[in-house]
Amino acid sequence: MTRQLYTTEHRTVAYVSGPLLVAEHAERVAYDELVDVVTPDGALRRGQVLEIEGDRMIVQVLGGTRGLDVTSTTVLVRARAAQLAVGRDLVGRVLDGMGRPIDGGPPVVPMALRDLNGAPVNPVARAYPAEFIETGISAIDGLHTLVRGQKLPVFSGYGLPGLELATRIAHTARVRESGDGSEDGFVVVFAAIGVTDREAAFVRTRFTEGAALERSLVFVNRADEPAAERLICPRAALTAAEYLAFELGLHVLVVLVDMTNYCEALREAAAARDEVPGRRGYPGYMYSDLASLFERAGRIHGRRGTVTQLPVLSMPDDDVTHPIPDITGYITEGQIVLSRELDRRGISPPIDVLPSLSRLMNAGIGAGRTREDHRGVADQLSTFLGRGQELRRLISIVGEQALTDDDRRILAFVEDFERRFVGQSERRRSIEETLDLAWDLLAPFPATDLRRIKPELVERHHRSPSRSSSQ
């Protein structure tokens, strides 16, 4: 170890408590800086400056404070904020939560160093999210379309296949350039945050099979690693994504799994600092902290590249009013909700269509982007589904004998929709296949019932049951 890399050496550690270390007479140190803590036996542990109060700094030691003392522990600082080495060679690599290679490959050759917290973007320079990202999943593409530059979270639950859905989207998502279906310039940055060994192995296996890793950058932070690394992992992923998008001109989809683990690490750090807790023990600044991550998605005028976010979180007790999904919903532009009931019935992916929403869907669909019948078909499907859910509740009260023929047609449609449209298993569907299947599901209804679709589109696409093909 050489001291030439550092600007200041602090031997003024005042006390050590939990994962925190406090050093007095701090100078030439930056907030959020990554520092090195030299243990009494000469080993190095990475730390992060959480707070600067007057002339003292509070450092969270990522490897824990066991074995540290106040007399022989040293803090080495570089007087710069935490940075990540970035470059085009990052694509195809597997890194840990700190951005260090764990795939057995050579060290990353940096083209540049970028601040982990990102560079502020003038709001005037932001362009409105637009253009379609095809995930290959009908319940998303057809009804809750993902748009380039959007942040669209997935609300999962413990035991639900949120991670599986995230890796599937990372595999099957595509962008279309000039309407020709080209995938050039599309990259996935996948961050697994606080995952178990089994989940980490699943992620690495999914990305190493086939050619998926060739267009992906994977960060893996394990649950048994220091909690502070979970606070850095999504920032490292977004820093790499911003470089690939805004400096190399690529379209980047950032998948963050599981943001609940991130928020738990945030709560743990706040408790270690003896901060006054907010709702359910989470820090009061969790809203602004999550916003500092989610708002790094977007498009910039004059830049070809885009950053789109798909964060995945697990709702404790499936409670959508829990602080994590509640705050996330305020910051982002919609949500994809997974259903435990559909999962029990073996429908995969178990996407609950009615409570799901994409507020920017209209910006990514329509003539020249998908098909001109997309909006009307989505509205018509949602209308029939809403009626079907009401009828299911009615049956539980009065029984099926009170239903009319139209009611039975609606119920049959809902069953068919969940089984065929939502439950597509591992098959990937293009948007054309999704919309064609939707028209097949609408075929049993007379044209006069399709009031949410323009008459000229009904005349062009509506088909009789005899023409319907099985998907």
C-alpha cells in the first residue's frame, strides 16, 4: 500500500460504534467519498463518508468495525466523491456492488471516472420520454407499455417471481430503430441488490446462458455483504448506464432488484446514526433518497441515448400502502403489480392488469410506433376486465343463475384473457402478436360492443370466432 494515492491521512479516530467510525479534525474530505480504513494489523477496509459535521467526519465502514480501535486505526482520504471507472468494455461483465469484477475476467480498463451520484441535469435539457420498448410480455406491451426514458416499477411480494420477471425482461426486451426491429444500440444494466446466494446464482446462470451477457452489464450485491454496499450498488449501476447512454449514445434499460433491500439498508444506516425515524422506522429523507435514484432516468435533448428504469420491489405483507411502494409510486410513472392469486393458479407471469398502470403509455404507442389500434384495444380489454371482476364479486353473493348471456360472455373472456394473454409462460411475443391475440379474445363479442375502439379499426381487425386462431 502506498500513501501517494491519498491526500490526507487521519489518525484522529474519536470513537467506533456499530458500523460507524468518527474521526476528528477532518480536512480535505468530501461528502459521500469512498475512503480506506487501515486496521491495526495493516489491512484495508473500504468506507464511505456519510456526514461531515464541522471538523469531524462520520464514516460507515463497509467491512464492519470489528477489530478497530481509536488509537491505531487510520482513515485515508482522496478528497473526491465516490467514483466508478466506466467504459464500453463494461458491457458483458459481471461486477460486485462496488463495481469490481467478479466474473474471473481482467480488470476493467477505464475510459473515464464518473461520480457515483451522477451529474445534475438542467430540467430544460430533459426531453419527454417517448418511443416504445418491447419487453415481449403481452400484459406489459399491450396494456402498460414501457417507454424509453420512463421509470416503471414492478410491485412484487415475498415469494412472488419478481426476480424471475426482471431477468426475463432483461433477456427479452428490445428497441426498434426506424421501425425495422433492429436491436443495435440497446443495453441492459442489471443490478441485483441484497440477494441471497441462491438468487445470485440464478442471476448469473440466466445471464451467462446464450448471448444475453453480450448486451448486458450485471451488478451482484449479496445479502451477506455489508449493508452499506447496498446503498452504493444502484448508484454504480446508474452511473454506468448514464455513461453508456449519454456519452456513447446507447439505449439503456436499468433493472434494479430488489429496492426493498436497498431501503432496509437505508433504514439500518439511519438507525446506526441515531436519527429520528419516520414511518415504520424508515428515515424521513427516504423519499428524496429514492428520488435521487429514480430521477436519473430520462432523455436529454441532443443526445441519442436514453436511460429507462425498471425497479423491482417486494411489498411487505403485499401492502401497497407500505412506505416503500407508496413513496415509489409518487416518484415514478406507474407500476406493474404482481398477483399472488394468479401465481397460485400457475399463471406466469402473474401480472395483475387492473391495478397496474403506465402513465406514459400514450407517448410510446400509436401510428409509426406500434399499431394504430393499440390504444383502443388496450382500453377495450380493460373495460371488459373491469366488468368481469365486478361479475366475479356478484357471483359470490347471488350465484351464477342470476347471470345473463352477456355476463357469461364477459366471464368467459376474463378466464380466456388470464389463461392466454397474461399466462404466456416463457414464450416471447412481439407487439403484433400481442395485438392479434387481443383481437382473437374480442372475437366472441359483436362489433357493437367494442365501443372503445374506432369503428374503422373494428371493421378492419374484428374477426368472427371461426377466424380466431389459437395462440
